[in-house]
Amino acid sequence: MKHSTIFFLFLTLCIPYLFAATIFEDNFDDGNITGWTGYGYTPANWQANSNMLKYNGYNYVGSIAFGAIDSLTTPTNFTMEADFRITSADSYGHIGFFWGFQNTSNFNTLYLRTHSDHVTHFSLLGGSQSSEYYLNIPGAANGSWYHMKISVDYTTRTMTTNFGSYTTTFTGTTFDAINRNTGGKMGVLTWGEVGYFDNVVITSSSVPEVSTIISMLLASLIFINHKRKK
């Protein structure tokens, strides 16, 4: 019975991961950005460049340039990751992700601020910004390549941001503040600066209904007990 209990717990904890699947990826090696659409600040400046996605800007302008993925609506749980580099004409640098985008007044976002050495998280709802929450990144700089990954789960109200060796998790009311928008578009952004993106990957877990999970677990236990009696 001991082994049956361990197996039951294993399946309960791991089922969400067993059903995880990549729902989007683009390394831009085809030399185009088909499937991406710009919104917000100068949307025509999104372009393909040397097998990367580029925002052909200049410096910080105080308005966000959104590069959205046409084929996706923000899932209730997902991970999103990418490599990126910001090369601003001034000392400021803003580059990162957005999701839950309805329009330029309603979206969730996080982005690296190189001049402040942190990743900033907030949401805009009806044009009103939530409080900002941070992941400190000492030594962040313009001109360097970085890899960032976020995991967002609206069901468990949990969000984790990974930036190199740095990580932080937001839950409860903090999660709610950052994720006030659901559904909508998702993608990458800068605040007008020149930005490069590569290896964009989005994964989502499609977890079965509770009744289906219970049936799977019971069937597994019956099979194990049957094997033990032989």
C-alpha cells in the first residue's frame, strides 16, 4: 500500500506538468515576423533583422511599443520565455513581456529596467496603473543579451519570474494587482528603445476536468493493487 500511496501523490502533483505543451515558438530563422502585429507606439517599427525580431526605435519615449502574437489569446496558465537585448540611444532601457492585452489602456506587463537594475511588474486597467513590484537584477546593462521566463497561473494565483539566476514569486493580492487583465493578446515590448528578441517560447498546461483526473488516479491504483496480488 505504501508504494500505491506514493504513486497516487506523484500523479496528483505532476498531472499539470504531464499535460504541458508548447503552444507557440518563434526563433525567426525564417527571416520574417509573419504572425506578429505591432500596437501602441509606432507599430510599423517592428521588423525582422538578422533572424531576430527587432523594434527599430531610438530611445525611451514614455510610451510602449507592443509586438503581439496574432495566433494566441492569453491562457489561464502559461510560461513565456525569450532572449532579448536592449540598445537604447540614451542611458534608459525598458524591454520585456506583456499579456492580458485588450488595448493600450488594459494590459499586464513586466520589463527589465536596465537603468534601475530591476524587473518591474504591474498592470494597467482602464488606464489606471497598479502598484509596481520588483525583481532586483544587479548589474543589468544595455547592450547585453539576457534570458527571461515567467510562469503565470490564474487558477492558483501564482506568478514566478526568472531572470538568469534571479527569481521571485508573487501570490495572493500581489498576483491580483499584477494580473488584473485576463485573456487578450500577449507578446513582447520596449518603451521606444531599440530592442532585439529571439527564441520566444510559450507553454501552457491543459489540465483535464477533476472527474477525469480522479478516474485516472483510481484506475492507476486499481492496476497497481491488481499487480501486487499476482
